[in-house]
Amino acid sequence: MKIGVLALQGAFREHIVTLEALGVSTAAIRLPHQLEGCDGLVIPGGESTAIGKLMATYGFYEAVTQRHDEGMAVWGTCAGAILIALHVRDALPDQRTLGLMDISVRRNAYGRQVDSFEADLDVAGLDAPFPGVFIRAPWIEAVGEGVEVLAQHDGRIVAARAADLMATSFHPELTGDPRIHRLFVEQVVGAPRA
């Protein structure tokens, strides 16, 4: 199994370190052809509009969509959750998403950088609370049919899964706790294909 981490901007190094600590082969993805051979892709947190512009410049929108259609799982964390969403409630006029996951998100829903916080989260499939790190985080306002809510914070959805797609509003890569990464590898990437 090989997991790619989109390495255009944001917290991609931390995802790579966490995945490698689990014994997973990883690749820093800087060009679309590097997606070949990846069983899964992590789109990290960062700045969603900056990542989106870089994705457009390098041709990632088409490449990621094609590879997902071919069976590559995708996980978006924070900005990545915005980029995989079907709907962004407060999108900028020219903001584009991959539209892979039937979720509606609100950008920076938890406020500005100064409003960042940590909270223990009860995540479906985990045996103990997970330390959620929220930095200018979005939240998921609605999920479509077939989307499973994995975690909530104060009544807001902050993690969801739909077959081979996963979205988290928070930053699991900044915690030192590999359980969400393991969940992605084992239950999302490793899920049987329909």
C-alpha cells in the first residue's frame, strides 16, 4: 500500500511522518503523474484557496478525480475537507473544489487563527477520545446520503466518511496520535471496492 500526501502547501510533512510511523509507504505528491500507484491520497490542511490555485495550475483537479474514479481513496483534513466537498457554503467567487464527497462545509467556521483550540472528540471506531486540533477550521454543515458522521464538536460535524472518502475539520497530523491515520489506512483505503 502506498499513500500520497499532496505537498503543495500546508501541513503535508506531518502527515508523511505519521503515516511512516505506522509503517505505510508514502510519497510527497508535487506533480499529478506522481499519483500513479497511490492507493490513497491525503489533502492536508493549509490555506484552501492557495492549495486550490496550485492544484489548478498543476492540473490536479482532473488527475485526482480520475485517480479517485479508478479506486484511489481520498482524505481531506481542514483545508483538504473544503477541497473535497461537493458544496462550500461561503465559497469565494472563483473557488473550485473537487466535488468528490457529498458534504457541505463552511470555511473558517470556527473563527480566525486566534480562535484556534483543542478539544477531545469521540470518534466512531476509536476506543478513547481523540485530541482534535482546530486551526481556522471549517465545519461540515450537512452530509448527503451514504455519508457517515464520525465525530461532532458542540453539535457540529467535524469528521465524516463516505466509502473511500474521509473528511476531518481538525488536524490529526499535529497530535502525535496516529489513530485517525490508521483508521484511514485500514477502513477507508483498505475497504473492499464495490
